[in-house]
Amino acid sequence: MGEHLVLTVRLHDRFHGMVEGGSEWPPAPGRLYQALVAGAARGRSLPEEKRHALEWLESLPPPVIGAPRARLGDRVVLFVPNNDADSLADPTDVSAIRTKKVVHPRIPDEGPLLYAWPIEADPFGHASRIAEAANDLYQLGRGVDMAWASGEVLSDDALSERLARFQGEVHTPGAGHKGVLACPARGTLKSLVARHAAPRLTVEGTGKTATTYFTNAPKPFFVDVAYQPQVQRLLFDLRRIDAPERTAPGRPSEVVQLMERIRDAAVARLKDAMPNEEAAIMGCLVGKKPDGTGAGPTEQRVRMVPILSIGFEHADRGVRRVVVEIPSGAPLRAGDVEWAFTGLDVMDPETGEIRMVLLPAENWDMLRKHYLPKAARWRSVTPLALSEAAGRRRIEPSRRREEAKRGSERAAEEVAAMGAVVAALRHAGIHARATSIRVQREPFEAKGQRAEAFERKPRFPKERLWHVEIELDRSIDGPLVLGDGRFLGLGLMAPARDIVPGVHAFAVTDGLVGQPDPLDVARALRRAVMARVQAILGTRERLGPFVSGHAEDGAPIRGSRSSHLSFAFDPDMRRFLILAPHVVERRAPTLLELEGLRTLDAALEGFRQLRAGHAGVFSLSPSAIREVDDSLLGRSRVWKTITPYVVTRHAKGSTAREALAADVLAECRRLGLPHAKVDLSDLWGATGRGLTGHVTLRFERYVAGPLLLGRTRYFGGGLFRSA
């Protein structure tokens, strides 16, 4: 049984900590760490035993956080002098350097903050010293945020029991997309000590010419960790009342009506059992007060998510399962909500007969495989109900031809819908940025239905319903549900499945000037990726050959079969590519390669800038690359090089043209490609590389990309585009 170091912090009144874009809540573990250091310090020094304990604390994984619900207080704007009075001729005249400062505190409900660090090993009793140091804590956040704290060590069971009784939200690290909090890591204490010891004033010159300047202290070191409010997820099967062993799939176009019937039946059951809790029941399940007005923040509502059968081309997309998500801050106990849905009878609205019953599900495969995986690109399974600003102009059916929309009007409607999608992401608490948005009325899958089929008047008219595809700047966990109908089954998203696994693409958004050498910038990309992977593994771990392309003795890996990543620059599309070996070799990945790809995915999170030496500094953005329509990965009979092909070895006794053609055909045979006719152009000898030229391949049948051939293929040489 494991243990946790639990620190309990109580704020005196309110919390003024601010982050860019709004007020921070819950307070970041990094703030608590700073407060512990400040409380433990004695003047300019830290007691030795406290120093060792704090270094031990910064080596622990990020903590689980329990935070009481909090509301934003009044927003106050102050105008105060900036810290640059030395720039004034008269330092007492600060009217010219006043700057606006916004104060917008959080006012928490009654109850403490909890921070629970998992203890991996504590042979020296550091946890008890941190608990003792908590007694010296006197503030959390800014200097006006008075606080006090206590510490203890709890077992896993004791912590679980305390969190189950906790009146507020529980936030877990590394679980999702709601936001990031600064957490201590190895080196944080050292950076805080250096920041405190750094001189704030420097003097340049001597005597009467001496000038005193204010110097910013070095910034403290923290790591950003994604946090997500803890959600208890229950899965139920829709079973036939006359044959409980069989499911009773609901029609996908009637998903709103089905969710309403299930919700209303659960509300009625809870009202009968707990008549004094009607306000909490209505606010938690319906989002309204008993009088019909709005009630409480959406983060505290129970959400029902219909699970449509998808995943293969013949799936009927019927609703066979329902997920009930209970947030940790909900006003109802999770056990009461579970009881309300378990064994719930669902009535047919037309006949009044009970034909379905909700029973706990045992098979989670559909949910785990098709709705929960982490992804950056998502497509709607049920259309999104967007705001009124995204509504299309309704055309009277009898006047379709006379009132047909022009291209400019249709384009304007789509632009408005895209803006509404961005707002829907914000309302759902998704902090990832949308890099591309596609909206349409037609479904993305063959068995899907048009957006109009999901209409539910008056709340969800067809003019506000859109099928949406979103590309985010980073991967997030599912399930993802967006739009005004996200509590009634609309806006359900699933990860797009047509992105080629093992291929990362980054578009150059700024910094590209002229025509840099594709191989040079590909080498810069390789160095950057190696550095990022090394940061994930740790400085003491060896960088494996999957990324480096070098064996343990440092020698380059040679052989006909690829076993490491390829890096390429596509000059036509202004993008960088990272390709896994199994993609280039047209084979299944090995277990070691799959492990390497998982590490690579983590390393590329947040990769937005590439320094390529004399070629410049490139700003990057993740770019979708689809097997179906991409010119590098699609299917074609004719392929042309966009980067020069370099021969692997020059055949003796032949002309340059014959040697290059023979080498290209040998490369095709190595990959198992069909016979091709080879056309050559622009042959030359490159110093340090060898015989080089541009190639066109004409195959007997269609061939799928990517095609990376020749000696320099690991750095993007011999890259072919379908013609």
C-alpha cells in the first residue's frame, strides 16, 4: 500500500494569484512550494534539513489537488507606478510611468485546499520535515493572500476516503486539456535561491558619472503540468426490457429525445427519494432551478454522453450505450447519481410502453477504442449545436431555386460557424488552440446522417447544426463533446482515423526566406527532435538508435532495412516531415518502434520553433497529413522527385545515366515496389554526396506513398510527390 504527503492549506479570505488570461484556480503547486520555501527560510539561509526535504519534494510526481468551489470577486483596476523610475529626470514625478493593474481575486467557499504528493520512497523521513515546514507557511500567492497550513502522511485508502468526502473539485495531473499549472521539478529550489540572492541594483561607471540601474532577477524554474477536474465515469447499456441480454439501439437522429427521456426519468427518481434536494437535483442534471431559470456553472453538471456504434464501415451508428460523467464538484453525491441511473426504465414517448432499461455495462471497448484515445484531430459523430451567430439562412422549400444561396453567402455562413466553433471550445474549457476548422452539413462517414436530421425544435433548429472537423495544436484526451447541446448528446466528437500513424508534419508559418537546402534544414530538424526526446528520457538515459540512427558505439546504422526515423523538408508545401521507419518501409511497426513513437509523440508536444543555423529560425505549426488526399502519401502511378535523388552506390562500367537508373530500380525492389519506367533529368555530381539527379517513376500499377529513396533518404533526399 502506497502513501501520500498531504498538505492542507486554508486561505484567510481570498486568492489574488493571476495567470495570463484570467485568475488562476486552483493555486498552482509551484505557488505552494514557494510559500514553503519562504516559510522555512531563516533570514537569507535555509536550515540544512529543510533544504534536503525541499529537494526531495521537488523530485516527487505532481500532486493531486482538491480545491473548494470559488467565484470571481469584483474586478478592480488600479494605476500604479512602473518599476523604472530610474528613467525619469525627476524620480519623484511618477505620473508619466503609471500603468494599469487589474485585480480580480477568487473568493473560495468554506473549506481547505488539499495537495497530495505520492511518496515513492522516503528513507530519511523528509515527509515529516515538509509537514513540519507547513506549520511555518503564512501566505499563498501574493503578499496579501494570508494562509496557514498543516501536513500529514496518509495511506492510499485514507486519502481516497478523504477525497470522496471532499466538498469541492479534485484535479488530477497529466489527465487532459483544461489547463496547466506550474509545478516544482528538480532544480526549482536552486532557481529560487539564485533569484533571492541576485542583486537588484547594478552600478555602471564611477564617481559623478556612476549610474544605478534596476536589474530583473532570474526567473524561477517550474514545469507546466496539465490538470483536469476529476470525473467519475459510469457506462450503461441500453437493454431490451423483454430480453435483457440484447441491446436496444436508439436511432442516432433521435439522440436528443433519448437523452431527455433518460435524464427526466433519473430526475423523477431522485426527486421521489430526496424531495428536499430538488434544487440540487435540477441544477446538477438539468442545469436549471426549480423555477426554470439557469442554475450554477456548467462544470458542476452531470453529463450524459451517448455512445454511437462506429469504427468500421458497416456500423449502424446506433446508440447502445450511455456514459454518465459526474464531476467531483457536483452538488449531488456520486453514489446517488449512480443509483438514479442504474436499472432505470426508459419509456417510449409514442406508446408509453417501457421498452428499454439502463444496466451497468461490462464491455468498454467501443468507448476506449473510438472516443477516449488522445488525438489532435477530431470529427463530429453527432452535429454541433452552435450559437445563433452560426445559423444559416432558412430557405422556404417551395422556393429553393429562387432563394438559392450564392457562393459568397455560403462562405460567410461557414466563416461565422468557424468562429462559433472557437467559442464552443472555450465554453467547454478546452485550452488547446484550433489550427484548422472545417464545417459542413454532410457527415464525414458513409453511414452518418446530415446535420438537419438531428433537429429538435425549438432549442436546436437545423440552421444551427453543423458537422465539424477540428485540428488542434496539441493532442487532448477524449471524450470531446462541444456546443450548446453537449449535455443532450449533440456535438459528440471522435478522433479522425485517416491520419497516417507514425507521420508528423509541421507547416512553416514564419521565418522561411528564399530556398534553403532541404537536407541542411532536415538535419537541423533531426537535431531538435533528438534534443526534445532526450529531455523526455532524461539526461542520464541513452538516446536509442530509433531517433539517433547510431548504434551504441556511435557508428551510423547501415543496412537495407530502415530502423530509425527519417526527416524531410517539403519545399513545395513549406513543411517539415518526421516519418517512422515502418511507414517508409511499408511494414508493421515492431514493439520497440511503437514504444519509440510514444516517446516521440510526447517530445513533439509544443514543438513550435526550429533554429536551423544560417537558414534562419522557423515558426512551426502542426499540420494534418492524410493518406487519402496528400500528394506525398496518396496513390499514383507517376511519382516525381521534389528533392534530388543521390545514388547509394555507383555501378562500375556504366554511364552516369545508367548507374542512376539502375540504383533507383534497386531501391524500388528493396521496398517491394512494382517495376517502373525511369525517366531522368538534371544529372550532376555533388561533392561529398555522389551522383545526383531528378527522377520520374512510372509504375505499372498504383503505388501508395511515401517514397523516400537513395543514399540521403533519412534527411529527405529522394523525396517523391505523386504526379
